[in-house]
Amino acid sequence: MDIEPASQRVPLPRSPTGASEESPRIFFDCTATLRSGGNTGVQRVVRNLVLQGPAAGRELGLTCIPVAYYQRTWYCIESLP
């Protein structure tokens, strides 16, 4: 089962672009939300974290990275359907 279009899958980098090596990172696991496709409760909160997390992280001096697990690999994701 493909959880998102192949063109949107990006392997997780060791150090995200724009983040210093010392910058704390927070990873949001969005795997279940991607698979469910729902848009209520927890799914809505996860979608808002994906949308607002990077901007909020910059204000706090850290990097927020939404990720999903697919075929034994973690991927950065840019948006949720």
C-alpha cells in the first residue's frame, strides 16, 4: 500500500536543510494519519502540526520535522492529504 504519491516521498536527511548540527529536532510521526485519511480529532491535530510546526519551531530555535514510516524507511513529508 502506497501511503503517498512517490513524487512526494523524500528520504529523511541526517541533518535537515537550514538547521545547524546543534539545533534540537522534533520529529512528528504522521504515519497513522497518512494511512487513515481521516480528518477528525487526532488527525486534524497532526495536520495542524505539519502545517504550523516548522514556523513555530523556528521561533523556538528548533527544527520540527514531520515524518512517515514506509517500507522500512522514514520519510520527511511536506503535507498531508
